[in-house]
Amino acid sequence: MPSLIIDGKEIAAEPGEKILWAALRSGIHIPHLCAMESADLPFGGCRLCLVEVEVGGRREMVTACSEPVREKMKVYAHTEKIERMRRTAFELIMSDHLIDCKNCPKRKDCELIRTASSLKMTLQPKNLRSLVRDLSIDDSHPLFAYDPRKCVKCGKCVLTCQGLGKSLLNFAYRGFEMVVTTFDHLPLASSGCESCLECVKVCPTGALYLKETGGRRDG
């Protein structure tokens, strides 16, 4: 069983295990939003799990969710540089997120609130203006709805749907225009969705929510 050193603490890891999961199992918190341990190919999109790894006497910045553990590797997870990069990444995420905690079905179990707390930040960006787009809520499905204004493009719903062999959800466009949508932008009710609701379960922000839990639907 390989071992690694994170911020001076030596911990054990499973062969081939990614730094993030080894750290979390050992009680070392590394912020993350898009990581899924079950994913074959980590998405690495949120950039919140950035760490520095010492290689040949030099430090390289990597995402902990995608970097496999190597024997005796040294990892720096909470340096001033890393924390600064994470705060910038979080502000970028929140600049395109509709902050509506009062009406959000995830208000009591929100990954964004937990992440902000761990980074000692507020949800409201201080250095970036709001870039929330005027996107419509899809409430065509009888059981759940999708509010793209609250989507942070973590990819969990996409990976989950694909993992079930459905591939009904995917990313469209690039950069700032990127959205999670169905094939040909069909309404959820017309997409072939089989109502397994697994996408709703993995959504960390309330962008996908059960209609019975509420959530503003006046988009």
C-alpha cells in the first residue's frame, strides 16, 4: 500500500487512488465540487481541489481528483498560493450562479455554502460582477425541474447519466456559454428520461430539484 505526505502528515493510500480520496479518507479536507470517486475520467472542472505536488525538487500544480498517488510523494494542500487560487476559482463559479438561498431546495444541504465556509468566503463574489444569464427553467418533467441559472457545470449529472448508459444529458457550447442540456435542447419531458432521478441526487447546488421540494420556478 503506497503512502504519501500531505502538509507534513504521512498517510496511506490504495494503489492507483487519487490524492483527493486518500486525503479525505484520512481526515484531510480538500475542497471539491465536481469530483466523483466512481468516475473513470475525473472531470476536474471546478479547480477547487488544486494542490501542489513536489516532483524532482520542484512543485507542480495539479487537481487532486485526477492525480494518482505515488509512493512517498509530497503534497501541499493548504499553502497561501493554493488557497488564493481556490478563492479565485470559487469566485468565478459564483459569478455565474443565481444566489437565491431562501428559495433553493438545497439551502439546508448546499455544497456551495460548505465550500464558501471552508475557504472563509461569502457566496457573493467580491472581485467579480454578476454574470448570471437569463436562462429559462425547464419544469416540463412531472417529477423534477432544472434551473440552469443555478448550474455550476460540475458535470456530475452528465457523468451519472452517462454511467447509467443513457447519455441524455451533456454539455453544449464552450467557455462562458457552456450549459448542461439534453440532446438537441429538448425539454426534459421529451428527452427520453426514464425518471431514475439519479441526476437530481448528485446535483450539489439545487439546479436539478424534485418539484415536491419547491424551489422558485418563475424563470
